[in-house]
Amino acid sequence: MKDLSQELIEQVRQARADGTQLRIVGGGSKDFMGREAEGAPLSLAGHSGIISYQPIELVLTARAGTRLSDINAALAEHNQMLACEPPLFGGRATIGGTLACHLSGAGRPWSGSVRDHVLGIRLINGRGESLRFGGQVMKNVAGYDVSRMQAGAMGTLGIISEVSLKVMPRPAATLTLRREMGAQQAIEEMNRLAGQPKPLTGACWFDNHLYLRLAGARSAVESTVEQWPGTVLEEGDALWHQLDEQQLDYFSGDAPLWRFSVKSSAPPLLPDEAWLIDWGGSQRWLRGDFAHAELEALAESAGGQVSLYRGGDRRQEVFHRQPEALRRLHQRLKDAFDPDGIFNPGRLYSWM
């Protein structure tokens, strides 16, 4: 656990001088995401450690290679948590990789994504300069927010070396309700319940069962359980943990895994296929061999996008195609932060 910022800067400057490319590596827990990476590995695993933690202010700052498990342990001592519930992936996930890949858990529609909780970062750009964006309080997060721009950039805009983010208190009580129903009914029910002033913090459907997580003040949770139908699930916390960590049986196997992000009210997109529906209807998982273009059209008809999350041919485009205007904007940002194309070439798109 130490600061390797200067060593990282020197590696970037050397790569730029040599005309070589770098593949940014953290804990390696999300190497399966994106296209096949190119370049010499640049590891942030040793660049770790919590720099500051202010429980009263609900703010934590850590180096990018800090494992989420270590952050969670520190937060647990003060009964606090990362409200975006990012997956730990066997304890290997780091805070830098989590931001770069923009992964959040089941509470994302209610508690926000990892991007929503970032207050500031330090970034090493393609010129070997260490830059600071944002800060450690919300009032500094305004204007052209480069910090949150890193969410989902897959390391193509620079090396995230430090992250400051807000944390939240743990809820006093948590319960999970289960009800048997079909996909269409579940989508309608999730959207209906999400509009009520209740402590709903998770809603997913698979294997013909709807699961609803209630979390917050004990009185609010218990009152809602009395009003809503369903059976209280004994191992409710374990279910949501397995869902976030992608340990449910649905995620096992070698078949390609597709991730849809669509309007929560969109009907089942392929009624004859087995789906796992999360985020109150807006995140949907599909397994199997499908043509990317076919699924893109399907996602667009539901007001969203699709990506080949895991498996399949990683040499082809795996993220949803971008309109020409957005493509030009992506390229301009890449040129501004990484003018020589050093970082993670082709990881996000073949043309980056």
C-alpha cells in the first residue's frame, strides 16, 4: 500500500518517447470486459491505500489500486457503505477499475451509480502529467466534469490514479419479498411500485419470480412488508449479493452474455428467451449466440443500448454503435487526453 504516482508517470513518459502502447491493469477482475486489449501491461495493483476517510463528512479518498474489499472493511467500522454496491468479483476488484468500467449493483436506480458518487479524481494523461479534477465536496463537482467522464471510459482517457467519492450510512433494516409471476407482469409491477414513496432499493425478476428489496428505517420497512404481498425471503441478503457478484446460476456457462440498458417499462424484448431483469426493468441480461446488429435494433426499439458483456468474439465491436456526432466527440476527447493513443487502444471501440 503505497504511492506509485511518480513511477506511473515515468512509465507513461517512456512509452510516449518509445512510441509504445500501454494496457492498464488493476486487479484483473474485469479483464473480460471490452474488446481484446493491446499494449504492454501497466499495473496499478501496487498503487493502493486509503488516503483519507472522514466518516462524519461521508467522504473517502483512495488510490486507484485499492481493493473494494479493503474500502468496504474500513467503511463497515463506521456502519457505512458504498451505496452504488459495486461487485467485488472475488475480492480482486479495485476502485479505479470499478470507475473505469462503471459497474454498479442492484440499487443503482435508487442509490445512484458509481459515477454519481464520484467527487473527484487524479488522472495521469498521455503526456505524463498528473491532473486533478473535482474535489472532496459536492460543491466542487460542477461544470465540465472530467471525473465522471471516466465512468465507462475503460481507461482510454488516462490512468485514474486516485478517486474521491461520497459514502453512505448502512440502512437500519433490510428485507426481501418474493412473488411468483411472469416477465410482463413483473415489469409492470416493478414500475408501479417504484413510483410509490416506499423504501424500495432493489427489484429484479428471473425464473418466474419477482424479488423486491426493502431497506431503510425499520418502521418504514416493516410497514411496507405489511402492505405489499409476497413471502419474506430468509436468505434475502445472499440473493442480492449473488446477483451483484454475478454468481447466480444464470451467469454460469460459456454462452455469450449480453447486457441491455433500456426503458424500465419496455415489454419483454424476446418473449421466448430466458431473461434476467434487474434495476426495476431497465437492466436486462440475455444469454446465447445472437447477431450484434439484431440486438442493437431490438435495444433501440426499447429506448436503450446493448453490449456484449462477456464471451463471444472480443475482436469485434462489443459496445453499442455510436452516432457519428458522438463518435467524433469521443475521438476529440481521446485526442485531448491521450494525443498519441497510448492508453488501452481499441479496448472501448476499434476506432479508439
